[in-house]
Amino acid sequence: MRTDRAACVSVVATVAFLFLTCQAYPGEGDPVVDGKPLQDLLKQLRSENRGFQMRAAQSLSKAASNDYAKIVPQLIPLLKSERENDRFVAAQTLGEYGPVARAAVPELLPLLEGTQYERNRAAASKALGQILKDATPSDEVEKVTQCLMKVFSDNYSDVRREAVKACGMIGPAAKSCIPSLPILFDDVKHHGKPVGGPSGAEMYMVHSAAAWTAGRMGPLSACHIDRMISMLHGDSDISTTVVWAIGEIGPVNDNIVPNLMNRLEKTIYGQYEGFRVGAQSYPVGDITEGTTQEYRDYCFKVLAKFGTKSAKAAPLMNRLLTEDGWNSGHRFRNSIGAMKVLRAVGPEAKEAIPALEKAAQLTKFDDRIPKERVEEFKKEAQAALAAVKGTAAGDAGK
């Protein structure tokens, strides 16, 4: 009898131990994500407490990439949930997983419809761009592009912004959106000041996103180059994204370089001091929109990218290297940009040889300039001088 009781106790203890062990150490089919079993996070993602949901979504976004394929099929059903927040967090998380979540595309498309909450339309738009980033052309990609274009006229600026940016993330495979970009270039005119929002700021972000998308399409957006040049001068504020986009489209006509020079010159000599429409600086792709120095840097980058087609800019670059104070403060940074342009232009910039020789021989620098910036200056001065003189060393440095 005692033996039977002991055996019974032993069995119960063993079962309890195994149960607790399984709880503490999930099986191979249930990966641990951010310190928690996946199934626990998915259960938390369905919580009626939005705070719990958001924390679960944040944890799922930290999952190892080799776990994405296991997680995606369990997130897709949430896109059809009757609860709005379920759909929102699922769309956000699937977007974070990128191309691995391609199976979610058909279920994300219905979230773009006007019957959905505004933030769901924005989240779905963003997720589609993340999932289809740099996709190859296909019927599915074209269908997604057409669906995104339908919300270019959405009443909410964040939806318009995410939709046009998603087309840009997809890239040239979404080229059918190109003819529809002008309405977003003029977003402020079409939608006016948002109720309760900063004057024009939200629409200006749509405008920047549309310019970014034009740039992502590269030379395919050449039909918009005159509009881009107009935007350079028509904006009451600087737009780094427009400069970048012009660089991606390319020097397709002779007006581009003079207009870039004009705008660069104005930012250097005191005009266009930054973003004034009411919003703080913000990222558009890899670009930080709203800072004057970032704008100048991109002007130099684009002019350098155009190579010999930027020969008309050589006199301005030479002037930047010969003015008083060119080797201190923000002008020092501009001088590096100028030398990069001269290096790209090459022998056609021979008038800059004296200034480059002086720069190459410079040994005394402002103590406030970081050492790495000084080293960059020295290296660029030598490379630019060699390129303008037409030596092999300069050509190799291009």
C-alpha cells in the first residue's frame, strides 16, 4: 500500500516537474522572442489592453530574422480581426519583417480602404512598402501600386505620406505611380492647413515624401525635372529631399546645375536658414529634412555626382576656397564639399588650381575643427588638385 502511494506521489511529482519545465523552456517550435515564448507574446498581442498590445508588438519587432517565417503566419489572421487595434499592431509588425512577410500582402490591401481607421490605412501603406522594398515587377506589385495610388487623395496627410513613400520604397517596379506624383508635390495647395495642426507642416512632409519617391524612380522621373527645379525655388523653405531627387534623376538638361548653384549660394550667404513651416527636422529615407547644413551637403554631393556636367559650378567652388574665413566654422565643411565637386569636374576646373595648391599646403587649422575633418580636408585637397591637373592619382581618386 505504502509502495503504491509512493509510486503515485512520484508520478504526480514527475508530471508537475515536466509541466513546469515545458513552461520555462518552450519547445523548438515556439521560439523565445525578447525573453518570452512566442505564444505568450501572440496571446498578449490579442489583449484588450492596448498598452500590453503595443509592448508585445515591440517585442515581436525584436525577433531574430530566422524566426520571422514562423511568426508571420500567426500574425496574418490578426489583419482580419474585428478589433481595430489588432489590425494596426499586426500591420506594423509585419512591415518590420520586410520581404519575409510577402504572404501578408493580399490581407494588407483591404486595410487601405476608407472603411478602415486612418492609422490602419497609414500602417498598411507603410507595411506594403517595407515588404515590397526594391521588388521586381510583377502583377502583384502592380496591383499594390494601383491600390496605393487610390489613397494619394486620402483626407489624412499621414495616409497620403505613407502611401506615396511606399511606392518609393518599392522603387521602379511601381513606376505607374509617376504620373500621379504632381498632386502630392502640391499637397499644401490641395489640402490646406490641417485642423488643429501646424501651418502646412503635415502637408510639407507629404511634399517631401513625393519628391523622395520621384528620386527613387531615378531617370524614369525625368518628366518631373522641371517641376523639381521649380520646387527648389518655389518652396519658402529648403528641401533637401528635392536636391537629392534631382541627383537621382540626373543632369537631364542644362538648367539643373545653374539652379543648384543658385540655391546653394543662397543658403551659404544667409538666405533660406532652415525649415520654417512649424515642424522639427524629420527623416525622409536616409535624408534629414529641415537642416540647412544637410541641404548644403547634398547640393555639393549632387554637383559632384554629375561630374564634368557640373563644370559651370567650378567658379563658385573656386570662390568658396578663396574667401576670407573659408577654413573655419561651417565654411570649412563647405570647402570640403567644394573640393569634391572640383575633383569630379577635373581639368575643366583648372582656374581653381591656385586655390587647391594653397589648400593642399595648409598646415594650420582652427583648433575647434575635429581632427577627422582636418584629415578629410587634407586628403580631398590632394585628390582634387591631382584630378584638376589631370594626373593619374586624381583620376584614381574619382
